[in-house]
Amino acid sequence: MNDKLLAIAFVFYVGFSSFFFFLLSILIYIFTYAFDHKLTFLHKFTCFWSTSYLWIFPLWNLEIEGKNKIDEKQTYIYVSNHQSLVDILAAFSLFTHFKWVSKGALFKIPFIGWNMYLNRYVRLKRGKKSNTRRLYRACERHLKRGSSVYIFPEGGRSTSTEPRSFREGAFVLAKRLKLPILPIAIIGTKDALSSQNKAGKTDSDNKETKRAEDGIFNLPRRANMAIKVLDPIFPDDDLSARDMAQATRKKISKALKD
């Protein structure tokens, strides 16, 4: 079977299997909610659900480096570069507890997005300052309850291996709550999905392509990927949130080049 047919079969499998995985998520939620207020069991199952796609799809290979640097008893603010939707699968493969901060469009995807609601992941709505304030209040509540949060501080996907400038919100939270930043470098995921955005398209066409990419309609393709857990960065009174953001970006950028 050639790569394209294999990719098409995989996309159908993801859609078909998501229904059954979601049913299991509901059962786990019902039977554990009373005593598992952080939804640890549900998140672990979601890690399994997501990582199973990496395990079964032969065109993808993912290596994990530095997982031993994660202290399971510590609450972190995870930050990483962002290249494609496959970053999410890569991060789930760490099997550590966190709450995603993710754009609202992903919550609308049947079964997968509904499971994000069940997990009480944080939905990002762009456009209004009040939405941003609500987002960071939600993050702060999770962090105070002992759940780490995972943020893409670029605010979108980078178009090259070099991360875009990091926004300061995650680092403001780290300083306010005196929690460490855990930098994550994700490598090779930009090659894991085909690009449908070709030269010569109109603005309207490009918008349609963007929506297709957001809706995970791009075909997967052969890719060697890696996720590197870097040393945590603890807040320092002498460092501003902007300084922490720049230092973290520099650290991740170096890991990407290495």
C-alpha cells in the first residue's frame, strides 16, 4: 500500500475510532468524577487515545527525550513551539497531567472536541481582552488546584523551524504563582501533515485552506519527529515576564537546532 492510500485509511480510522474512544471517555468521567476532581484518570485515557494514533500509524516515528526531567509531584506551566496539529499528539505522548489551552475551533470537532470539554481543558477565544482575562483566570484556577497547564506561547503555528515571538501570558502566570516553566521542544511535526496552501490561491481559497487545516483535513505523511523536555525555568524576581519569555524561546530554539 502506498503512502497516500495508507494516509487515507488512517484518516478514516481516526474518525471511526474517535466515536468509541469518546464513549469510553464518558464512562471514565462518570465513574471517576466523584473522587478524581482534577480528572487525572480521564486525562490519562486521553493521552492513551491520542498516543495510540502515533503507535499504529507506520509513517510517523516519534522519539521522546528528557521525560525524566518531569517531576510528577510538581505543577508546571508547559510551553512549547507550535508547528502543526500533530504537536498535540506528541505532547500527549508524555503521559503527564496537564490541562490544554487550546483555540475554540478544536472544541467543536465531534468526539475529539467534546472530550476536551469533558477534560475541562481551557478554551481560547480571540478578539476581546475580556476573553483573555477569563482564559488566564481559568488557567490560574487549574494551577492552584495542582493541575499543570500547557500553552503554545507563539499564539499560532510557526511557518519555519524558528519559533515566533512568545507572548508573555504564561510567564506572568509563572511569576504570579511562583511556578516553574517547563520548556518543550517539538521537532519535525510540520512535516507530518500535507499542506494544501499552494501559491496562486485567492484570499478566499486561503481562508478555506486554513479552515481545512484547523479541521484536521490534511492528509498525514511520512515524518520523523521528536519531543524534547528541557530543564525547567523557575521564576526569578530579577527577571521580568518578558525576560522569561525571551529566555525560554531562546532555549527552545537552541534545542530545535541541536
